[in-house]
Amino acid sequence: MLYLRFFVVATLCGVLLSDEQVQWNQFRDFMVKYQKSYRNDLREVTKRFEVFKVSLERQKQLNLLEGSAVFGVNKFSDLTTEEFQARYLSGLQPSTLSIPKAQKVNLSVDLPAKFDWREQDAVTGVKNQLKCGSCWAFSISEGLESCYAIHYNKLVSLSTQQFISCDRNAQSYGCQGGTLGGAVDWLIEGKIIVVPDANYPFTSGDDTRPDCKANLPQKGVRLLNHTVKDYLDNEKGMAYDLNLVSPLSVTVNANIWQDYRGGIVRYHCTNTSIDHAVQVVGYDMTNDPPYWIVRNTWGPDWGVKGYIYIAMDKNLCGLAQTVYAFTKAEGVNL
């Protein structure tokens, strides 16, 4: 607190070092832009400013190393890496599922050089999991939305809260995490009808898990069939399935995503320590390097309006290792 008071007085007197002055100005603008609740708490402001300076240095180093992606200040810049991982990368439980390797085949259909399911009205708007470790639920519900839209030309936002509150199998723990395989098993084995988001909106952003809502309407989408494959060293095959089947629900390592602002991630995104689940909605092979278009669940004010671009053919971030495609779904009373 005393440090902060000195800092403010020194700022007014113009005696700070220029770098420190610039950093403080950035942090002040950051707190206002993201409406940080601690703005009037001197102790917390002091603490978060120190974290912010560490983030600036980390972002500087990433930009020097990366080359094409852009890393910089965003809404997560006042979190330590440990805090960020605990809050946003704790939602994927380890999976024991054995993933079959996708066969390499001679492509009988010429792939378009670029493709984006958003342009086909098969992708809902970017969502935000907030403090709930529910990436697994968002990834699967989004895949089901897209599958239904592709087959029935009707895009319906489906309830993620239903997964969080009602999926109680051994691999699903609400905001404390789950697996893609566990969520799919729950859908298939229980013949679950996932209701529209309007009938069961997301309420677990505060990291709570309310009891499953009783008497849900018999209205929504039911998953009938899916595939799960490992496309390691076979990302052209992955693009083939994305183009001809549906957007893909995948697991990734998202550690360096904390600072992502835009551009194409090409390096330093490991394919081990998988900790997050997202949806791949398209690709662009006309670019150098070619890249995947990946939809995240940290809100539209992160990344490129909620998306991140990841270079193809390198299994960057482990994106090609566990890939779900939803091949058949049916609407119920929609």
C-alpha cells in the first residue's frame, strides 16, 4: 500500500523511470477497460501490477520467439500462469480412452483450399465458460449444434448447463472437469435430448454445479452417431473430415493461449499435457503457413473475436490427437 502511494505521487511528480511509467499507464488503462473489481483496493492493485509487469515481459519474449502470432495485453494479463491454469485450464480430466489412428486415404474429393463452417451457418456465437472448468461440455455441445445445423439447416444454441448439472457419469464433474468421451457416452447411452440454451441457460460461471433441472422439456437435439480419431501425421485427412462431415471437437494444450491476441501460432505450443477442449471450425491452406480456425470458450473479447489460428501439419498444441466428429443427430420437437 505504501509502495502504491509512493508510486502515484512519483508519477504525478514525473520522477519515475520511463519504462515503469509506461507500464503503469498500460495497467491503469487495462483496469478501466476490463472493469477490474479491485481498482479501489490499493493492496490488490499493487499485487496485480507486479503480475502485470511479469506478463508484459512474458509477452515480449513470446513475440520474439513466435514470429507470426501476436501476444500482448488481454483480460488475463493480471493473472499469474498458475492462476490462469487453475481457473481456465483445469476443466479437462485425464482420459483413458484409446483413440484409433485415422487411416490415410487417397482423397477422392478435391478439398477446397479454404473452408469455414461459420460461412455455412453451422456455428453458433462464441461462448464464455467464465470460472467454470467446463470446456469439455462446451466443446461437445457445440459439436452437436453444428451437426444438427448441417443436416437440418437450422442452427440452435444448445444447453451447456445440462451437461454440467445432469451428466453425472464417472468421468464428469461439472465445473471441476470432464472428458469428451464421457460426455459422448452420456449422450449416446442415455439417449439424451439436449435442450435449447433458452430452456436451460448457463448459470455455472461462478464455478458452481446446481442440481439437474427437473422436468426438462422433450425438445432439443439427440446425438445418434459420431467418430473419434487420432490424426497425428495425417492432418490433411482431418481437413477432409472437417470439410465433408462437420466441425471437430478436439483437445489441446492451451498454456500459451493466455497471452494470445491474434495471428497464427506456429511454435512453442506443446502437444503434451493436454488441458483444454475446443472446436475446429475451418482451415485456410492458401496462407503461408496454412492454419486451422479454432473456436474457444473464453468469450469474444479474447483472441480474434474468440478464435485462435493454429498452423496445420505440426500437431501443434496436440490438436490432432483426439478428434471427435458428429456424424448424425436428430431434432426432437424443434
